[in-house]
Amino acid sequence: MAQSYRDRFIQVFSWWQGTTFGTSLTTWLRGEFVGEDEFGNRYFRSKSGKVDPVLGFERRWVIYKGVADATMIPPGWYGWMHHLRDIAPVNDTYRAREWQKPHQPNLTGTANAHRPLGSILRPDPEAKISTGYDAWSPE
């Protein structure tokens, strides 16, 4: 029972852990399920493709599975979410191009983050700064 209270608390106060109560309510009242991607993210749009009078186009949104990470949207769904495509990838024969790479998570803030030569966070602090750099001197 305590776990369900914890889950409800998280749903009310944390948007990065999936969906908030407000998003769930809006989805239930005004949303129409469109499809799901290979990561388990679920995509929605306004019921019957209703055009929002303020925006001038239908609203589209995603409910992430797990932590909300925008990099977890595959290219086909990205195009649909940003109105670059009218047909959702689930209803189309969308195939990723050979130059499209598979998803890699955003590693910023982790031990695997990119640390360029000369960074103070680089494991080898003795690494020289790239050539062509001259330190400024006030004289």
C-alpha cells in the first residue's frame, strides 16, 4: 500500500519520472492514442485530430517510459511530433535511413561524458591544450 502512495506522490510532483497527474488527466480527457515506439514511449494527439485554435494545428505529445529524455524519440516519431510528417510511423512504412544512427543517451553529467582535451574534468589532467592557443596576458 505504501508503494502506491509513493507512486502517486511522484506522479503529482515529478514530471521527469514519466507523466504527471495533469498530463494523465489531459490525455484521458482530450487525447487519442496514436502509437508506441521501440523504447515503450506512447504517442498521443488531440482527439480526432482536432486543430487547436490558438496553435493552428493539432496538439501532439509523448508520454515517456521511465525518465523523460527527449533524445529517446526515434527519427520517425520526431518528424511526426514536430509536424514534419502528417502520418505517424506506426501507420506508414517508415524505415530508418542507413545514415541514421541508433539512439545513444545523453551522457552529460556522467563519467562517460565527452571531455575535450584540456578539460579539468579529463582523467589525464596533464594533457596539453590543443595547439594554437595562447594565454592572454594583460601586459
